[in-house]
Amino acid sequence: MILFNHMVEYQEQGDSTFRALADPTRRRMVERLSQKPCTVGELAEPLSMSFAGASKHVGVLEAAGIVRREKRGRERLCILQPKALFEMRDWVERYSRFWNARLDALDQALKEDSDE
């Protein structure tokens, strides 16, 4: 019998997403792709980088599931895939709720302590 740990799978996916977005160049690419699909050349141009350099960055985003490349006619467009970003957002929100609840409890305790 094979046991499959979904948390481990999520951590690996989440790790690759965070790693991919740790680089400011890749974040700028994601920001640009949030406006419209672009070719690698279009992504490279405002960053003043080579096609090969931009392609490597897109490859990291693609491996993390943030971007997919699709052939349209003679071009290969990079298209944003928001699922990985939504999963990252959900993870951050879960911990945000956790810490907000703890900070609210601390605030309440401090107020009660100062009233005494």
C-alpha cells in the first residue's frame, strides 16, 4: 500500500512557487503577464536582458506552474497560470488569520491588564 502525503506535495509546489517569485526579475515578468500574454522577447525588452536570459527566467516560472508557453502561429506566448499564485495567496492568508487572532488576543490581554 502506498501512502501519499498531500502536505508534502503542497510544500514542494509552494516551495517552487516562492523560490520562483523570490527573484525580482521574475516578479516583474509575472506583473507584465498579468496584463496580457507576451513572448519571451517582449518580456526581455523592458528588462534590458538577452532572450536567453529571459528564457531561463520563464523556464523557472514554468517549472513552478506559474507560466505556461503556448504556440500561436509562429509565436510562443507565455501565459500566466494563476493557480499556483492562488495557492500561495491561500497559504499566506491562513497564516495571516492565525497571527491576527493571536495579536487580537494579545491586544485584549494588554487592555485588560492596563484596566486593573
